[in-house]
Amino acid sequence: MSSQSAIPNPQSAISVTFTLNGSSVTVEIDPADRLLDTLRYRLGLTGTKEGCGEGECGACTVYLDGVPVNSCLIPTYQVRDRKVETIESLDPRALEAFERCGATQCGACTPGVVMTAWWIRGHPDLLRTHTIRELMAGNLCRCTGYDGIVDSIKEALGER
Amino acid sequence: MRRREALAKLTGREQYVDDLPLEGFLWGMTVRSPAPRGRVTAVRFGKDVDWSQFVVVDHRDIPGPNVVALIEEDQPVLAAGYVRHVHEPVLLVAHASREAARRAVRSIEVVVEAEPPALDFRVVALEDDVLVVKGSMQCPYYVLKALQHALARDETRVRVVQTPTGGGFGGKEEFPSHIALHAALLALKSGRPVKLIYDRGEDMAATTKRHPALVRHRTGLSRDGRLLAQDVEVVIDGGAYVTLSPVVLSRAIIHAAGPYACEHVRIQGRAMFTNAVPFGAFRGFGAPQTQFAGERHMDVVARTLAVDPVELRRVNLLKDGQTTATGQVIRDSTDRVAVMERALELSRYREKQGEHTAFNATHETLRRGMGLATFFHGAGFTGGGEVALKSRLRVAGRADGGVEVLSANIEMGQGTLTVFTELAAARLGLDPDDVTIAEADTSRVPNSGPTVASRTTMIVGGLVERAADDLRRRLGLDHSARGADVKQAIRRWHLEHPAEPLFGEAAYEKPPGIEWDDKSYRGDAYGAFAWAAYVAEVEVDLRTCATRVIDFTAVQEVGKVLNPTLARGQVQGGVVQGIGWALMEECTWQDGAMANNQLTNYLIPTSDDVPSIRVAFIENPYPHGGGGGAKGLGELPIDGPAPAIVNAVAAATGADPRTIPVTPERLMELMEIADFGLRNAD
Amino acid sequence: MNALLPESIPEALDMLARDPAAVPMAGGTDLLVHWPVRIEAHDRTYLDLSRLEDLKPLTWKADELVLGALTTYWDVIRDERVDREFPLLVQAARQVGAIQIQARGTWAGNVVNASPAADGVPALMAYDATVVLESRRGREEVPLDRFYSGYKEMRRRADQLVVAIRIPRRTYSFQIFEKVGSRRAQAIAKVGLAVTHSDAGWRVVAASVAPTIRRCLAVERLLETGARAGVSSSEDLSPAIAQDVAPIDDIRSSARYRNRAMARVLYHDLKDFWGPLLERRPRADPLP
């Protein structure tokens, strides 16, 4: 991003190859680029949102090797040779329960919410030790009051 | 009907302003005042920066008057030599690299000869080509007006387009005019597109927040608990500029006496100028502040008189034929006591009280309690506001036979797209897929007013229906024509009138019998009120004085419920915001600046902090509301949770909190000072 | 920003020896907070540990549990054996953010970030954990309760890398973890407490009430001796607490609140051990 910077700084571009939504990609990045910025501004995957930039809100949640993480807290170079999946990788047809139960309102938190929710749906064993509400606590939502989200996950679990 | 844009949002395809593809653009940044008040004596630019590569804008670059046009014209677009609050914008900088722009902003020093600021509102004295802007906003026409004014352009040379908007809640009512002006100035000077995106820290520090308020009540009652006199004083902190403070104050005081009958009411309100970052619209718009005070006060009264808080409310809740504080006669036939009874029943209020007595007697460190709040919220602009707005809306017939709704009201999660679709489709007997909602682009849509004040469904929704009727009339169709007949007529009309636009139009008409006098502040303050009763159950840990809401019931009468899923979601979301407001959300100020402008330190509730919110509606259609009787719903749910929760904390602990949020620190102080039951915890 | 990308521990130690100002980075959950606006942080060099496979495993040995420097909170949460033997580690891990942070944040990172409000460190310290440091010059082990020397200061030389945390396996008769935060999930502790009892004695560790996380030796002494008989209210703990900690007023809470909450939580959670009347036994060994 700062290759055309007017201010000298010590950064030099590095090349990073990783698997993104099932395909291999290689990008030249500044070491200071967060995975979030690389996805949004370099690769055009704007489904992943920035909500806080401090790992509190979860709007930027993606899967790293299958586990939800905050892409605002990951330097892009750390995903080299690893597997990254974003909201764009999910099958829209599978999200019917979320549509039905009012899981989204303004939508700013929604891609992150859906990523965590979908991961819970894929790991129902987690509910032996955790509640849905505890597992969703890393995704802040200002609109729904969370009931619509929790209900959707319950329904989606029932549909497995 | 399901939310229209749900799938786009769920899959990440919805493009918000920062998601839009843009070629050859610059990143804009704002240089802000470091001090709350004083003369700007110098602006020093970093020496190690090649400034020839940057676009820099200051107040001298503003073509028109240096003001953000709103109610008053007092707030500059960019400070011109004098600043009145911390973070006031002074300069704008743009560069193709975001990092370079950030470093450049960091290298600029704004030197302010500081003057003593007024930071405590409780003690200060009372003082009296076409430019296209796309962005996240609630009121495209507000932004248009501000751009025309400061940039000295007529409306043919400015166009404002609302992009999908994340959580507005009032924060995007008046403030987007600033961002739009700043981005426009940089774009005009550079001749390039400019993208100005605040990160969360800048957003929290520099944009508007809910007005802090201090409310005092004195109340006289009869022996049997009837309100005889209410004397209420309301003071709000307006911050450094007028912004919307007068109208926030207006709504605050009109709601201050609560949904009760009382013959002798005096309410005095003042908004104070300080050197705080200006406060502005936030869900509820003054009413939550005064109704927190009022509903908390009802419980204080009940405790003082040793009467049951439920009975005190039952005796005083407005009955049809009685009047509000402004003399508005209530005659909507809603049974407000029944609303309360339903909340008590659904929450098992009486049974729980008994259970809590037993629980509290046996448990060493936990205390439980129930709290009630009964309240109301007026929908639409206050007083003559709707008349002054003169909202207009169109429903156009498309060549394919479908229709397009053209309005300036926007979707920000509350459901405008879905509800307008449902209303137009139902009115014309069309399939929802035959209805599209136009992008809110000021070059295309008429000014149907701002998306605020719980007015969209009730007021603008009615315009959608009447514009649909007008379209049918223009097609020469009978009022009963529906579905295929309408589609066919639209298609035929287009064949007969090639290249001509076809639309039906509607303009706001004051419902009969509504009168308001702004001079005496008497009359019908709102076309309709929504009514509600909320019950909170809390548990307080005496070791830490931390409060948790363990159950919550929200019962409301909002006229006709048009979309149950969306309506329930609005209420649940409002309640959870209210839980945050009651217990944890607090701006910490240091020298006029927000010190906790991070989501790590300004905490909002997570999914794990709140219970499932039980919601019930009692329907009593409002004859002049959209969709055959909807009333405003969006703001109501933020009014009731805080008093219900704090009343529950009082019931659980015996403490008497009168300030929110009731943080553990505050509750511990209260309980120790009052020498209440922390004995158990000691 | 300059990133050093070692593929092995020796390579990482070489890089650190050459450039001791380099900041080791594992999960990045502390280092990348507010990254875009922390321009000064962009001008530093970072040593990326994420590929050092040898640092990943959580290893059970006969007499100890070893957390590799890349062991995450989530690794611990998902290990049922940890929940059985060191339940405070699991409880603490579940208090660190939510899944997104738990999956990335490491125990070693929590130790070297040296926050006085850390969630993981109190639990580790209450289990007598030892920090294993390695450099080109060799290996060094420092007990965690002697690792911190002041606010954000620790006994780690710039060329040293934390490679593991060793936790002795013991039988615990009492153990609690308490986090007093402003909300249930994802909050920074206003008071944190981890308390254990084993044959090695009492360990009372407090967070957010001093410049570093620390053992409360005066409270421990109180528990070890007959003096505990004189404790009949949380007030009676105040003198010992005053010797052990010195909380401050800050953006999240007040010194007064922290003192009182700590006293009350300690008093109530250890209620079975205070006062003159009861024959006191650890909860794990209930009276018949």
C-alpha cells in the first residue's frame, strides 16, 4: 500500500503465497499489511469488514486453517503456505436459516458473525463445553440484540 | 416477507462505502485540534515530508460560507483560527497511499493558544461540474443542503448518494455532512476521487454522541398515590456547537413527565454550550435520558410512600381522554394498564418477587430483584416538524410493469427496503419481486425527509401507499385494480407514452385533528405515541457489585406490526443497547476528549452478557400510520431498559442508583455510603 | 516494517542475536492492536515465530506439563486432560477474548506481553510455572513469580526467546480463578485472582492490582498460619492485601474498588478457611 509513499520508510515488499478460498494466490505485500487489508484492498474481497482494528468486534473474522481468527490482528506474511477462507467461500444457499431468523440487520458485523456461526455449526461437539452465546462473544452486534443470531445457529445446527 | 437485502449482507456481497471499487483515488484524512478551546496560532508541517505530493485543504479553500448548515449556521467546516472542542477539524490531507497520509497527518502540529475551556455542563452559565458524494448516512438531503451551502453550488451541481449504511442509530443523522464536506473539499482541490474513512478510534473520539443530561424531579401526590404536580428540570450538555441540541432538548422535555396523567406540570429545559465535542442524535433523541430519570423517580416515590411501584403506575397511567404535559388529549383507545399487566404476566413478576425474597434470604453473596418501567415514545418529528418537512415520495411504474419506490429514506438495518416493498406490493396486489426500491440518490429521489425519529414506517410508509394509489389513478384504474391488471396497465402506458416517466406521487398531509403551537409549546406534540412496559430481572454479586440482567420482558403497543421478525429484532436490539447504556457504556473524559475511544475500553454487551429478550406486541392499529396502522417503533426500545434495570438493582440491593451506567464501582460506592447490605459480603 | 522469517529455532536465535531489537511475534493479538495508527510500531523489526513447529506442542511428561511457546489458549481449552489437572488454565483461557483471540493468542505471548491485567499469567503463577528462555548463549529457566521486575519489565534479555513454559504436576486440594471485569466476555480484568493449595502450600496470585502480576505473600502467610483464625470479614484481609498490592485509579476502575473487590472475593471464595469456628478442610477433601 505504501509503495508510492512520499515518506521514506524501511519497508520492502515481500511475496506471500497462500491458499485463499481453495485457490493458491501470490501477492506482493508490504510487511506491515494486515491480512484484512490484503484481502480487502489488494484482492478485492470486501466481504470481510473492519469494525474496530483491535480484535474486539470480530467483523473481520476469517478462517485460518479452519479456525475463526481476526484478520485485523494478522500480518499477511504469517499466512504464507496456510489456508485462508473468507465469507466469499460460503455457499449462499446454506444460509437460509440466518435469513429466516433475523440474524442480520445493518449487516456491518454480519460476515464476521456468519463465519463464526458457520464454524459452530460445523463443530457441534463444542456445545458440550460451551454455549452458543460464549462462542459468539467475539462478534459484537449493535443491531440484533443477538437473539436472531443465536436462533439462526440453533436452526442451522438442526438442519445438519 | 424476509428482509430484502439479507442474503447480500449474509454473504458479504453488500457493498458499503469502503467496499466500492474506485479508480485513481486519494485517501483523505483529518487533522484535528489537540485542545478544547483556543486560538490556532500556528500549523507546523513536518519537514521530512515532501508536501508537494499531498493535497492539503484548510478553511480558505471553502468556496462558500465556512459553515455546516443545519439548524444554526455556527459550526465551521474547518476551524478558521479558533477551536471550540478537542478533535475539531482544522486541516484535510489526501494522498494515494493511506499509510503516507497517516504519517503526514502525524507530522502536522496544530498549535493552539489554549484558553480555559468549559467542560462541565452542570456549572457553566447559560448562553444564548457535478460533485458526487457517496456515503453512509441517514439523511441524504441534509448532506445535500450542507454541500450546496459551504461549496456555493446549486443542486444541479451536487449529487448525494447513500450507500448501504451500517448501524446509524442517529450517529449518521447530522454528522455525515462533515465527512461529505471534507471529502468534497479534498476532491475539488485535487481533481481526483477522495475516500475518507474514519477508523473506530477517530469515529468514537470525534463524532457525535448522546447528550449527557441531568434531570431533577419534584413531585406532589395525593394520599392515594395520584400525581398532583410534577416539576421537572432538564439540563443537557450540547457541546461546542448547536448541532441538533434544540430539537433533542425538545423531545427530551416532552417525554419528561412520562406516560402519566397529571394536571400540574412544569418542565424546564436548557442545553448548555461547553467545549465538549458536540453531542448529537442518538436513538431516542433525548427521551431516554428524561424517561430514565422519570421512571427511576417513580420507584423512588413508591419507596418513599411505601406503595407498590406497580400500583403507583396503575393509578397514574394515562387513560383515554386525559392529557399529556403539552395538553395533548390521548384518545387512541390503547389500554396502557393492559400493556403493563401483560409484561408483569409474561415476566412472572409477582411470582419472581416471592422467589427472590427466598433467594436473597438464603444466598450469601447474590441478590436478585425485579424492576419495571412504563414509558412511551412519540413517533415522527416533534410538533410542527412533519408539516415543515413537507415530505414527498414517488412510486414509479417501470416499463416491465413493475414499480419502483423513490424515496430519500434509507436502509440501515431497520428494514426500510423490506417494509416499503411489502407496502407497495400489498397496495397494488403485486409480487414483492415486482417492486424495487430506488437507491437514495438526490438526483433521482424526492425529499421524503430524513430517516430518523421513528418516522419511516409510520409516516413515509403511508406516503408509499398513497403514491401507489396515485399511480393507479394516473393509469386510469379503479381503486380496486390489483396485480396483473396494474402491471398490464403500466406496460400499456409505457407503450403509449414512450420515453415519458410514469409515477404516482404523495406529499405529507397532517392527519385531521392534530394541532401544535410552537410558541406556547401546547398541543399535539406527536401524531401518535407508542406505549410500552418493560420488566428486568437482575442478579447482583455483592462481592464485586457487578450486575447481570438474567431475564428481560419487553411488551409494547406500536399500532399494527407489519413484519414480526423485523419488529422483534428491532426491540431485542434496542433492549440490548439499553442494557449496555444502563450497566457498562460510559464515555470517560479527559480534558474534553474521550479517553476510552476504543472498543476495548468502551464496552458494549456481547452475546454472553445478555439473556434472550422476550418480546410481545399488543396491536392497536393507528388509523394514519403506514400499512394500515403502524406506529413508530425504532426508538421506543431504548427508553425502557435502563430504568427497568436500575429499578431492579434497587429492589435487589436496597441501594438507590440515580446515575447510569450503574458500574460495579458506582454501585459499590452507593452501597458503602448508604451502609446497605454489603454486610453480607464483608 | 521489517519482518524476519526464520524456519527453525536456531535460525530464530541467530536472527535475534544479530538484531536484539527485533520483536518476537507469535499470534499478534497484542502487537497488532490498532496497528494502522500506531505508525511508530511500523518502523520496527519483527521476528515471526509462527513457522517454528518445534514450539507448538503441548507436552505431558511424568512430572510436568510443558506448554510450547506457540501453544494457544484454544489448544489448552481443547485438551480435556488440562481441564482435569489444571482447571485454572482452562478457566483463564476461556476468559481471554473469544474464539478468535483464543485461537491465536499464546501463553508465552501472554507472559512476555507483561500486562498487569493478563488472564493467563495468574493461573500459570498459581501453578508455580517456570519460563524457559533460550539464546545462542544457552538455556535459562526463571520461575514465573520472579520473572517480572517492574511494570512491563522482565528478566528476559533481548537476545532470549521464550521457548516453553513448564508447569509441575501436583495434586491440588483447592483451586479457584476469578476475573472481575466490566462484562462477562472479552473484558480486561479489573481484578484477577488465581488461588491454589497443594503440598507446596498456598499460592495467591493477583492481577490488575499492581504494576505486575504478583503473588500475594502476606495473604499466603495468613492462610498458612493460625492467623487466619482472626479473619471474620473481608475487612480483616485488608492489612495483608495492602502489603501485597497497590492498585491504581485508571480508565477501567478505581484503586478503592479494586481493593474492596479483591478483599471480598478472597474472603468469600476462601470462606471455608477463615475464622475461628470451623474445622477447616479443603473442599476437595470434604468431611464425611
